[in-house]
Amino acid sequence: MAEIKKTPKSNTIIQVAEATGLSPATISRVLNNHPYVKEATKKKVLEMIEKLGYQRNNIASGLRSNKTRTIGLIVPRISMFFHAEVITTIQNILYKHGYNLTICQSGDSVDMEKDLIRALQSVRVDAVIAACTLHTTDFSPFDQLMASGTPLVFYDRVPVGKTSAMVIKGDDIQGGYLATSHLIEIGCRRIAHISGPLDCNLYQDRLKGFYNAMKIADLQVRKEWLFYHELTKENARIALKQIFEGPEIPDGLVADNDTTAIAALKFAKEMGLKVPQDLKIVGYSNDPRSEIITPSITTIEQYPDKMGEKIVEVLMARLQHKNMNPMEISTPTIMPVQLIRRLST
Amino acid sequence: MAEIKKTPKSNTIIQVAEATGLSPATISRVLNNHPYVKEATKKKVLEMIEKLGYQRNNIASGLRSNKTRTIGLIVPRISMFFHAEVITTIQNILYKHGYNLTICQSGDSVDMEKDLIRALQSVRVDAVIAACTLHTTDFSPFDQLMASGTPLVFYDRVPVGKTSAMVIKGDDIQGGYLATSHLIEIGCRRIAHISGPLDCNLYQDRLKGFYNAMKIADLQVRKEWLFYHELTKENARIALKQIFEGPEIPDGLVADNDTTAIAALKFAKEMGLKVPQDLKIVGYSNDPRSEIITPSITTIEQYPDKMGEKIVEVLMARLQHKNMNPMEISTPTIMPVQLIRRLST
DNA sequence: TTGTAAGCGTTATCAA
DNA sequence: TTGATAACGCTTACAA
């Protein structure tokens, strides 16, 4: 009683072979539904597998075949709404293709990211999907991964400049443009912009879109109303304080994420400013919070599910025909975005 | 030019052995920091590993040693705030212990959950951590996993009744009690309760807490104000409509998650009811949305990070001394919860 | 302290 | 259509 059982030896292909009177090779063929197996044999094997409760050892299979049917994913944090959605979509589609997904979080740390790349490499994932940290400027760990023959697709936060990896990104220039020109259209003339670190393509592009819109409207960009720190609640408050301590105050704010937009809303309330009357605010990402807050926040929708679908599509194409034209894969795919107008404007 | 390179043969322990003039066994010992290796030898090997850019093949290692240093995790969905937090904590601590985490989402589907268990088993994870689906009543796939020798820890959504797995759960009875008695204390007498499917321990327990508090206050529980459907926005509206179409309306609502509480807030606004004056609402989980909505929602904090820590602690203990007393591991660990009072009450 | 050699459970290459 | 056999890259007795 209450004895600790020894781990029962999990059964193998050989046991199935013996039980059916076939060879291990045939069992393996059935398992991989190889074409040259007689229907009757296949049926017999499948039944025996069921009966014995046999479970293929993917470790052994992976070692021999050099295919693990596992994809690694590196993401800053799964708690970010956009990423959670993308991941879920990826995982669901990948599952249909018979692939597993190993999800890793870098926590926006470059060192962690590097470690994770090594770890994934070391478990021999068949491919890697990555959204970089805010501060990744050295892509050599990723290059090394590719050099070892692992297909790599970047999404959302992608390398600035050339890369031989596949790239799927949102249209952040357009997003920045849409947000800004919307404010201009509804009457804003003094527009502030809280952006993120310019190491990151996201903020470079959104800023570019901002400049484009301002230029077209012939509006002046005030450097003292431009910020490039990590987009946290805390940093948002610091930036807002600085803006509103100045001699003049803005009538519009482009926030490059919804966390910042939400912080701005709160700040405005504390300052006694009415939104949208005194200050109009646009966020980015369509985080669920942006919809339920009062007033609800106008924001940029990025269609995470569409992005997830595209990522898998591109990846599967690559995994299936290894010898794809490298010119083709080096052109980034740009996914459309859209402005969702709400009560903050 | 534009030639596709053949995958370079990733290097092996044997190449490191040859390069250093040592045997593969010694290289392996260095890799596993085995005690019996001369310091000088170790240093030499490490340098060569660095020089060759050698990367241990964990697939091969796992096959031989029967240890993958990978833990599998099954969760309904990573987009749920509570789970995202727990997972992040688990992953960070596990990482320090040298373990990888494979995160899988069941999407609250029992079939998917079953498949995932098989998949994890098939990649030979060293252990599994799981929060069940809303509808898991048949735990035999989990039992089978354990029977194959894989340690298993359930958290949050755990089996009702006996299990030989380790169990870490929140104090949902207390949570339900706190929410309800808080409403009573501040004057509510007609309290409705939107709970979840009673297959799930969470809602069984929260309901129990609700009954306890009502009984102590000698208040009547009205069956027509009790709901047990999955806690979605849509179901919340259906329940609320039903409640408010009745002859009498409640002055307090216990919602068993924050999504429901938020939906109730919106519903009340549409009905022209003031919160908290006309209706007081308590949610569950302290989702970030509950804080930013107007009015902010009183809710039950579950301390996901503490739960994550506990999970890893228990798991590591188990992984280290395999022969732990089975009586000990079968007592569930119950984690404290707390009421966070906000403006909705 | 280090080396030799036998597997771990599959799959791939022949041959039958 | 099936079977024998040699890997895959590592760990681990056992020997030295």
C-alpha cells in the first residue's frame, strides 16, 4: 500500500512490432503514414498501437529525422494583448498542421532573448518566430540561428534594415499617419506625440507617419512635445507632466500605445481637462481596455489574427519548399491597419 | 550567387573531443558539470566549445538521459490576465532552475486538452502544469500521464475530488465569502450572483462562499438570481436581462469574474441605474480593466505571482526527491485571496 | 581523472 | 510491400 511505483517503461515501436509479428520499420512506416504499407497491415498496426497504448517517442524521432515538428516563438511578453492574440492564432493554425509551439518570453531583455534563441536552437525547433525586444539592435544571435539552418520569421518588432529572415510587420507608417491626420481633420493644431525608443522599427515608423501627416497639413512639429521612452504608465506621466508644464499646451495627443493613451486620459482628468473637448487622444493597438474606459479611446487596430495567419502561411510555405527564392522571402510583408474612432476624439 | 546553402552540419561532442584531444565522455562531463573533471581540462573544453560555437543537442541528450529539462504547461488561454501572470512567474523561476517551459492553450476545449496532454507526453516533458478547461470532468488523460511517470501539478482549475496529482488552488470559498459579505456589510440585502459552470471547482467554491455569507447574514438566496453559464460578456447580458426583467431587482451583484462585472456595469448604465448607489458590484480576479473602468470595480485579488512561485516550489521539490510521501503531495495547497475595494461598492 | 563502448527509440537505406 | 541494419548525438557504467 501507498507504494511508490517504479516508472513503467514506456513502450516502444519494437514492442508493437513483436506484438504484431511485423518489423519495427513497418510500424514506423505506419506511424508516418508512408505510402508503401498494405491497408490490412496498417489497420492491424493501428489496432495494436491502440491496444498497447503506445505513444511515439518524439525525442527519438527528432534525433533520427532531424525534425521535431515544434516551432519556437519568442515574444516580449504574452500579457500584451496584441501578442496574446497573435500567438493564439498561430498556435491554433500550427496545431492543424501538426506542429507544436514553444512559447518563450524575453521580458524585453536582450540577454534573455539571446539565451532563448540558444535554448530553442538546442531543442532543435524546426523554425523560430520572433518579435524582438524594444532594444534589440544586434541581430547576430538571430543570424547565427539562421546560419544553423533554422528558418526564422520576425513579426511586429522586426530588424531595422536588411535581413535574410522573413518579415511580417504592421503598416506602422500608415498607422502613425492615420492617427495624426485624424486629429488634424477634427481640428487639432497643436499635437504632441509620445512615441517609443527609436531603436525599434515600430516607433521609427509611427513617427514617420506622424511627420508625414504634420507636413501635409503644414503644421509645426514641436520637439519639446516628442518623447521616445519605453511606453509605460510611469513614463507617460513623466512626459505628460513635462508637456503640460510648458507655456503652451497641446490640443491633441498621439500616443503610440494604449497604455500611454489611458495614462493620458487619467492625467487629463486630474488636470481638469475635458477629453475630447480640451484634448483629443489617439492610442495604438486597440487593447480591450481602450474600449471600456470612459471616454473610450480612438485607436489603431492591428488585426492580430490576420497577422498570425500570415505568419503561419509564410512559415509553412518555407518549411515545405526549402529552396524558396531568397529574394522573395526577403521582402517584408506589410499588414494593413485601421483607425477605430471612439469618444476620445 | 543567391545559392541556397546546405544546412551546415551542426557540430557535435565528438568534434569537440577531437579538437581537444579528449574523449566524448569528458566533453559530456564538462557539459553536465560532473564533479570528476580536472579544472584545467574543463577550461580547455569550455574554450573549445566557445571557439567552435558548439551547441549541445538536447534532443540527443534527452533521448539518452530521459530528461528533457522541459516542463509542459496547459492553460485555457494565455490572454486571461490571471493566467498570463502566473505563467510569466513560472517561466521566470523555471528559467533560473535551467528548465524550459512549453506553453499550450486548450481554448477551454476538452478534446484539445486531451490532445495536448498526449503531445506533451510524446515530447517527454519532465513534468506538466495544468489549469483545466471549464468542462473537464474526466481526468483519465491526466491520470494516464501520471501513470507514465510524469509529475503533474494542477493549479487554479483543479480536479474536484481526490487526485494523486499535486494541487495548488486559490481560496475560492473565501473569495466568494469576502465578495458577498462585503456587499452585505455595506447594506445590500437583495444579492444576485452570476457564477460559472459548476463542473469547475472555482465556481463550486465561490458559490459555497456566497451561500456561507448569505446564511450568516440570514439573507435569502433567490434561485432566479443565480446563474451558472460560462462567464462571457454575452452570457452576462443574458443573465442580467433575466434578472432585471423580474418583479424585483437586486441591490448587489456578485460576479465571478471581472468580464461579467464589467458587462454588468455597462448594463446598469444602459438601464439608468447608478453604480454604486442603485447597484453595487463585486468582480473577481483583479483584471487590469477593473481598475480603469468608471467606476472602478471592487474585486478579489488572487496574487497570481504568489501562485506561480508556489507551483514551481512544489514542482521542484517533487522533481528533486522523486520518492516524496504520496500523502503529502495529495493535500491541496490553498492560496489566500483578498478583497480590493473600489468605487463600484 | 579520463577513456571505451553500449545503448536510448526512432528513421533511412538497402536488400529481399 | 516488408525486413535488417546502421545511424542520429548524447550519457553512463565500467575499465583503466
